[in-house]
Amino acid sequence: MKNRRQDFQHFREKHPVFDYLDFSWNIHDGALKVRYHFFDGQHDFFPEYLFPLPSAIGGEAKKSFREQHEFAIDNFLFHIGLCEVISYWKSSCAPVLNIYPFRLDETSEKWWKKLFYNGLGEFRYLNGIECEAEDFVRFRYSSAKELQAVNLVGNDGALVPVGGGKDSAVTLELLSQTTERTKITPFTLNGIPAAQRTITQAGFSLENSINVTRKLDPNLLKLNENNYLNGHTPFSALLAFVTLFTAMLHQKRDIALSNESSANEATIPNTNINHQYSKSFEFETDFREYYRRYITENLNYYSFLRAYTERDIAKIFSTFPQHFFSFRSCNVGSKSDVWCCNCPKCLFVWIILSPYLSVEQLTAIYGQDLGADLHLLEAFNKLCGLSPEKPFECVGTIDEVQHSIVAAYQNGHSENVLYQYFMNKKAI
């Protein structure tokens, strides 16, 4: 944890206002391209998105589509932009966010303040920033244009976000058992190879999937290099708005997430600091209430796996061996499509699967035996509750980790030196 309180105050004084200036969009070559414009008083930012469109929206049809849905599209895209702003605003944490395209009312403003504050809880904690929620960011408006929910018709089928980990693989497999496959559409955002493999191993084609492209402005990376404030943002909240818009474009009714009940546990005990805040049931409930009031009532955003724990999902995943060598749950190694075998996430997935898979099976998946690696002891202590805080990763609860260790130790993993260490510590 760094103490950057002085930097926090310095950058807020240097950048007293952050502007969400505008966005523009057009339809070309079968896709809807949107470009945002943010400004922190010194730097312009132009993040971009590319949304593939159904083949029916092409030629002359795109003109009528635009005329018929222009306000709805503007409303959806405004919200994506306001969530995208968080990644750029956090560099300076300007006290005032000036919003130009639309105007929030009292209820929507309260909702967004909560997302900024709780969604950046890890960011505040790791940077040593102490600030009350009400003072963290204030909104100002340069438009009288108000948000208004629209009525969508003809929606059917489910959009399933796929990240390449075990959870979305389980959702695709289970959903396929109860829903007609033609009504299930896998979705990726900047789809990585592991996500593409998950889709094909579950029996779906990439041609019938949807991949949205998100492009960060390089100026943001330059600010990070120049020691501006940086840290975790509520990416799953951004994904929520992006999938909602994609569902609208492709006339899907449901967005079936793969967030489990374990995501509700705080990363820092007895606080609201949760790495997985925007995967929590609290956010899911807030989001449904929000979009039904300000965007549309005709879409259904929910987590297909919410009733399951990480242990439940691991047990189910162990019955789908076709995914064993395809999935990746390592954030560090995702870009190079490997398990880094050196991070808390790699170790957590090993632990949670170990009651159901043998040492030989896990070693084949990872390429090495993580249970024999004492360099992972610090991460192990955080995962199993022997340290005061959990890792800032998407991992299960401490209780789940402990039960998985005991179950695996008693069922073929007794030579695991990390597990031996835990059993001796807990004297179980």
C-alpha cells in the first residue's frame, strides 16, 4: 500500500475539473463506431469502441435504423462513456466532473457517486487516499438534456459474456442444457485466445459470436508513466453497460453473466473495499434498478451463476475436461495466453480445483506443480486467511479456500507442501 495522499491533493489542485465533453458515432462497414472526447484541463482523451451490427442493419436499412433509434443509441452510448470516464478521471481525481451530453437527476447522480466511490475502493485503499464519498467527486452539467428510458421490442435469446476463465465456460455449458443453442450468443470484449477457445470448445462458432473492440487512448498510458494516480477500476460495471447496448443492437433479451456468490466478500475484512465490487450482488441489483429507470425496461441483466460458490463452480467445471487446456484465469498471463504460475489468481484456481482434479491433472494444465512452490507462500497466506487481507484478485472466500485445502489434502494432495503448511498451522 502506498501513501499518495499528497499526490491526490496535488493532482486535484492541478486538475480542478474533468470534462466529459462529447461522443460521436457512425455506422460503416457493418459496425457502429463510437468515439468519446474527455479533457482533464491539459490532456485530451479519445477512447473508441467498435460494435459489430447484425447483417440486417446494412445498406439503406442503416439510415432507417439510425432515425428510429437515435435517441436510444445516444442514451446507451452516453452511459458507456460515463463509465469509461472513470479510467481517465482517476488519474487526477478532479473534484468536479463536468458532464456535457446529458444531465443526471438527483437519483441517478447518487447512483453514479456510489459507483465512483465503491468501484474505486481498491484504488483508494492501495493509494492511501482518505476522502468521504460526498467529496470524492461532484457532478456539474452543461446540458439540459435529460435521461429517458426507451421501450424496445422483439428481444429474445441470451448474450453470454465470455472472458476465458472457468466461470463463463460453466455458464455456456449449463445454459446449453436448458436453452436452445441458437438463442445463445457468446460475447467478448477485446476477445483473447482463451475466450475464443472457450466458445468453440462449448460448441459455438466464432462467426456467430460477437466481439466488441475497446481502444484506450494512449495519453492515459503516458499519464501512468508520469506517475499520475493509477489503480483498479470497476471494469465489470463498464462491461455491464457495453453488454446492455450490444443486447439492444442484436435484439437479445437476456445478458447472462457468470458472477458467483463468492464475489460478495470484501477483500479487506470489515470494510466495503472489494476488488469484485462490480461483480457483487449489490452492484447487480443497483444496476438493474438503474437501467430500468434510465435506459430501458426490456432487457434482463443477471448472473447465471449467482446462486453458486466458487467451490460449486469448480466442481461443475471439473466435469467438462474439454475445457481443461483451453481456459486461462490468470490476469498476468492473459495477454501472452499462459498461466504465469506466480500470482494469487493462478494459485487460487489450483486450490479450488484440487478437491476434484489430481496433482497430475493440475500439473498438466499449469505446466508445473504449484503445490510444491514455496515462493507462493505469501499469496497462499492471503488466500487462506493466514494474513489480514485477501489478494486484490477475483478469488473465492477464505472459508472456501480453507475447505478446499482440507478436502484436497484428504483426497490425494497430502504431498502438497503448501497444504501441509496450512494443516500444521491450523492443527486440523
